[in-house]
Amino acid sequence: MTETRTILVAGTWDTKDDELGYMADVIRAQGGRVLTMDVSVLGDPSVPCDISKHQVAEAAGASIAEAIAAEDENVAMQIMARGSAQVAARLQAEGAIHGVVVLGGTMGTDLALDLCSALPLGVPKYVVSTVSFSPMIPPERLPADIQMILWAGGLYGLNSICKASLSQAAGAVLGAARAVELPRRDRPLIGMTSFGKTVLRYMVDLKPALEARGFEVAVFHATGMGGRAFESLAAEGAFAAVLDFAPQEVGNHLFGSAISAGPDRMTAAGQRGVPQAVSIGCYDLVDFVGWNPIPERFAANPTHAHNRLLSSVVLDGPQRRMMARAVMEKLASAKGETVFLLPLEGGNEWDRAGAPLHDAEGLAAYVDEVRKACPPNVRLVEIGAHINDPAFTEAALAVVDGWIGAGLLSKG
């Protein structure tokens, strides 16, 4: 806990000099080191920063003169956003920084999201913002492990109210940098998507079985941010294979839910050629924010209130066909071994025969559309069971064992 860590403190030092300097002082007082980075355009800090605004602009392939000449603060700050992301990524890769804290209003927050997105999962990322948790921040721009704190009372100048936020952020990022256990790479990692055990249970048996084969297994909660983290790691090449058995986020995005992992969900593993098995966990549900009204276009659909945060619309047959086509269109571009496991008796615990959300015709429509839309690069494996039955787990393990036998996947 006493090991020295260096924190990048970034912001517009021309206008937020006092606030940024205060956070830097708190970090130093706690035994940390600081690198300062200026992302301002027009003015200058009272004391030169370790990384000047000119260096930031140059990292974006531009100059401060160009940013000023644009006569558009949005254009100028996007130059600085690109440059700051490049600089932060380089510093982290070199081991020069171990965490970052960025401060700003809407402009600074816009830049902070790009900067933090450039850093790998596990590197502490803190944003102190006047618009933390605001609906103007789209989920797809949030790195999976970002931390935000509201910069209350801090629009202009220091005071005891805003110091409470600034000091928390400074202490938190340093503490996180000291305490974090970064992901290991000593065993091949399999990424899996799922939901809680009340609805999907395959991970309970699959995880220990895969670990016994020498793999590390990370299970991602497919409720928007979980899918974002899953795709981010897949794009980085962190996974030796993926078992993407809960594709519901594809449907969430398709049908306009705010609980989205973005338009690129279910693409990164395929683009990297990583072996992937996909299935139908909660394929029949679209989740919406529970405290908002269900969109009028779904007025005729049954709904399920999971809790006060989350409500699900049960898709009808034509909508399930749309979902099947959307998934197959994504898989059609996959460059690696791709298997679709199709359990013919249902895709979540609530849709079993006799369960409250069972819809035999809807399931039949989905199965039919999968068969029709399955592209030639995808191997379709039909299973005469439910996704939560042992037969599904056995089929999934057979796929993994086949990859191992074919040399597509190496055990740890």
C-alpha cells in the first residue's frame, strides 16, 4: 500500500489552475507522485505543466495555432481530446503513470471520456465533473471501469464544498493505483456473457469445468456496461475464446433501449478471429430503464418488472425474427471459428414450458429464423433442451474441447 504511484492530473490549467493544483497537492500529501497535463487552448497555467498544451496538440497531429484558428471551441477541444488520449496511452504503456484524474465541465468531461477510453481496463480512471451521471453522457462513451464524482459547487474557484469532491477523487485515484490488481495473463482467458442465476444458470457448471481444463473464466453481466467491457477486452485480444451466450444487448440496441452496449456489440471477437460460441440467453427480452415508461410501441407486449431499475418487454414472433437476423448479420462477418448453439426448448428460466413468459409460437419463430438466416461461416448446433439444462452445458464443453483438439485453442 505504500508503493509510490504516479497519477496524471489533466485539465484546462488556464482556467482550473487552483482546482487542479489542489488535487495534485492532495495526491502528493498522500505520498503519490504527479504528472500534470494541460489541455487548455487559449491561456496558460500559472506554473508550466509537465506536459504542455503544445505537446498535447502535436500528439493529435495539429497545433495550438490550428486549434485557435478554428474559431470553434468544439473543434479545438476535440483536437485536445485526441492528443490527450494519445499522450495518456503512451505514458501508461511506458509505465510512467498508474492512474489518471481529469477535471472539467461539459468540455472537460467530453475530453475526459476520450482520454479514459484510451487506457486499459484496470488502470484507475477518475473524472471530476459538473455533469457526472448526467443523461447527456451516452453509455457507449463510458469506459467499463471509469469512476465519476460530481464536482458540486465547483464551477468557479475553490470552496469547502468542492474541496470535498476534489479531495475524494485525488485520494481515491491514488488509493486505487496502489491497491489495484491488474489482470493476469498466466492462463488463457475465456470471456462469457450471462445474467444472474435466477434466469441463466449455465455458468455455474461451465466455469469450474473450464477452469479444470486450465482456463481462466470471466463472466460479464450483459446489461449494457458489461457488454461494453466484454467487447473492449475482445478488441484488445484479451480472450482466447468467447462464449457469448447472452446476446440480449444486441436486441436492446436494435429496439432502442438505453441499456445498450452500443452498435458494435458481438463484433470484436469475430473481427479478431477469436473462436466464439454464441447462444440465445434472454433473446426474447428487451430491457428498459425501470423507472421510465415502457415505449408506446411496445404497449401490446407483455412486460416483466425485474426490479425498480429494470423492466423487460417480451418480444413477439416478428420481433424475435428481427433479433435472430440482427445476430446472424453480425456473425456473418466473423473471421474465426463461430458456432451457434440453439437450445430448442428456450433461452431463459422464465420462458420454459409452464413458466410465466413462455411463448411457444415466439420461440418457434425465432428458431425458424435462425435456421433461415444462419450464414455459411457459422456452424449451427441444435440442442433438444433448454439453455439451463445440463445438455446445453455438455454441448458447450464439447465445442470447447473440439477447438482444443483442432489446435484452435490451447489449454493453460
